[in-house]
Amino acid sequence: MSERLVFGRDKQDWPHRAASQFVSAGGVDWHVQMMGDGPVLLLLHGAGASSHTWRDLMPELAKSFRVIAPDFPGQGFSSQPRRSSTFTLPGMARALADLLLVLKAEPAMVVGHSAGCAVAVRMTLDHLIHPRLLVGLNAALLPFHAVNTLYSGLAKLLAFNSLVPWFVSSQARQSGIVERLIDETGSRLDTMGIALYRHLAQNSSHVAGTLRMMANWDLDRLRADLTQLKTPLVLMVGSRDRTIDPERAREIRKILPDVEVISVPGLGHLAHEERPEIFVGDIMRLANRFHVLGEV
């Protein structure tokens, strides 16, 4: 049995730990960080990360928004879900909607990184939320074609072998492993950023939750449904992203011609952690342009 991260034990160096709360909803004991007042801005991290990814953006955005940043089920400090279907994209969307219902929060704007953008789009398509604007940071919205079948199949094998998460987490304790994984994303993080990912990667429960999410991720249906998306979508794309080819954003624009694509030169998959001030500025400008601010 994988031991999950325990907040009372593991929180000492966790960013914004005073903003953390634990909320039960949708069969998950969620770890969620909240700060600020105003229109609700929902921040959704990517697979394998946690709410820590927003550490440098949250305090600035909280000057204008009520910022809500949860850890996905099975990742970070959130519990493994009681229903395995929660790991599917529609299941994740429903569980997150249940959390927002408990929090009495209707997002005016959602910013999702990588897989987090897919969850935001699914929630919107399923009419679980009604934001004025969706923003994707290096968004993972399209299937990986032939590679996706192999990737998903491998993830399924790994996710349901109880020894694999333990092995992966033990490997993460070796010097340089986490640094190399981050380097392969095309991003350059500071010491704190690397330490936080190392802490997550060394926990077998977090690794298991990430693998199960990947194993159940079906982006083919999401791609087919994209034409039905009416909510404005803006994609911010790091030019050095090695995890998701920047050209994927151009492919999305072929499906949704009204999608706006903003290129961010010189940054990788974790671009918002490399240069948070760029993303804070762009998010604020977009919020003003799409009349998000002032709408409580």
C-alpha cells in the first residue's frame, strides 16, 4: 500500500501552507489552497504536479481574485479517490465540480497547465462550470496519435502494479534524477522548484495517482468535442516546451479558429514556474479584456 503525503508531517517547506484547507467532496479528501477575494480564478495543475506549481502566481493574482488551487485526486496532498472512475477525464471533471459546489465557488476564469487545461475544457463542455474565459498553459488537449496508444497502455501496466510506484519513488531519491526529468521538459527551475518536485516524486502514492490518471486519460473524445466549445480559449505556449510540441496549439486553432495563441519565447513546459511575472501580467490583461474582473 502506498503511503500518501501527510500534511502535518510534510508541510514544513510547502509554499503557502497557511492557505491550505482540506475539503471532502466527490469521494476525495481534497487539499486545496485558497487566497484573496473577488471573482473566482480556478488554477489547475498538470499531471505529476500539485498546487505548488502556482506558488509564485497565487499571491499576485489574489490581489484581484479569489484564487482556488486544488491538488488533483491521488496527487499532492489529496487522497486517492474512492471511485476508480474519478481518474477518467469526465470523472475528474465531475469530482472537481463537486469540490466547487462544496466551496460555493463558480469560476469566472480558469487557468489550466497541461492536463489541467483538459480538465477545465471538459468541465466547461459538460456544463459543470460556466467561466467567461479559459486559459491553457502548454495545454494537453490533443491525443498523441500512435504514441498515445502505447503510452496509455504502458501507463495502465505500471499503474496497476503496486511495486512500480514504490520503485519509481525510490529511483527519484537518486542524485540528479529529478533534475534530468525537469530538464527534459525544456524548463529551468530554481532550487526550490526542483526540491518540491523531488518531494512529490519520492512519494509512491503521488506517483501511483499520476500513473492512474495517465492510464485513464482519453483525449480522443475531448478532441471530437472541441468544436462544441463556445467559451473563449487562450493558449499560452512556451517555445522550448519538449513535453508538448508547441505546434499542437496551431493544430487546436484549426479545430477552433477563434482560439488565441500567445507564444512565450525561451521557456519550456513549466514556463509559468520559470517566469511567473510574465504569466501574472498576461492573465491580468486577459481578465480585463474579457471583462472577468468586477464580475463576482
